[in-house]
Amino acid sequence: MVGAATPTSAAVAATVAQVVPSTGSPVVVELGPGTGSLSDGIHARLPAGARHLGIELGADMVAHLREHKPWLEVVHGDAGDLVSVLAEHRIDRVDAVVSSIPWSLLDDEAQGHILEQAAEVLAPNGAFTALTYVPAERTRNARRFRERLHETFDEVLTHTTWRNFPPILHYICRRPLV
Ligand SMILES: C[S@@+](CC[C@H](N)C(=O)[O-])C[C@H]1O[C@@H](n2cnc3c(N)ncnc32)[C@H](O)[C@@H]1O
């Protein structure tokens, strides 16, 4: 479920935070915030009046986040329920979806289901980001995920952060095609 041996590094967090708007009143949703290693960088960049939700499946992670990151709206739930979670929180558009769930371990159906919802909730200028491990990129599920990103978004950019073990591949996607 976690799909990681260690939390991601500060270098990864710094790259991820760049997709988050620093002005206005943006809404940012993190899928799988875990212990919150990306959440701090995102929080530091967000303006007052922003909303920052984290949807996390692991009960122990949820308890940790609620104790240590009081500014994060933590939802104990499944990223696969993104649309209904946002409706419950009266959110109708999202400026950035930051996902670090273990995409390459998800089966085809689960990947598609979560990705469709992320594309559906994004604002027109919104960004979807996903993190995967470079060494996992050759697996079938990772290849399928990459293809699916290209089927779902008009723009798919990549960036590698080598200062992480293992190195991280970032996908930064905009303009959903659906
Ligand atoms: C690799 S960890 C990433 C944690 C942290 N964001 C980081 O980058 O260090 C993946 C996290 O996603 C959570 N997760 C896995 N599947 C999920 C799902 N379907 N919905 C919500 N969270 C999920 C796991 O419980 C875990 O906390």
C-alpha cells in the first residue's frame, strides 16, 4: 500500500511544490500524503486562503498527519473516491493534484479509475503531478501508466530528481483531454 522504503527527499518536495499556485485562493489535493514529506513544501508555498486536502488510506498515517500537520485537511479515504470526497468538502475545482500513491503497483483498472477522476476535478489551468521511481519505469504497469497519462492530458512533462533514493521521475500534466 505504501510502496516506498523511505519518505521522499527535500529535493523532491521542492520540485513538487513548484506546481502549486502561490497566489489567489487555490485548492490543492494530495493523494497519499503519507507522513507529509511533500506536504510541508506545498504548505510553505500556499497563500493564506488556500485549501490543502490530503486523502490518505493508511490509518496510522492519518493519525500522524492530524497530529503533526494541523493545517492539512486530512481525509481518511481512498484516492479512488476523489470526486465524492471533494463533493463532501464542497470543492468543485482543484488547481493542483499532487499524487505519490504507488502508481506502478496499481492494476490497470485502479490506475484508470483514479486518473479519470483527477482529470475530471482539475480546473482548466490546473496541474496533475505523479511521482514514480526511475527503476520501476520498465515495469508493465509503469509503462501503462505513462501511456495513460498521454491519453488523458494534452501536456505531459517529465523531470528526474536524482537526489533521492531511489531517484524519482516526476510527471507534470496539464489540460485534460476528457
Ligand atoms: C510512497 S508513499 C508516499 C508518501 C509521501 N507523500 C512521500 O512522498 O514520501 C504512498 C502513500 O500513499 C498511500 N496510498 C496508497 N494507496 C492509496 C490510495 N488508493 N488512496 C490514498 N492513499 C493511498 C499510502 O498509504 C502511503 O502513505
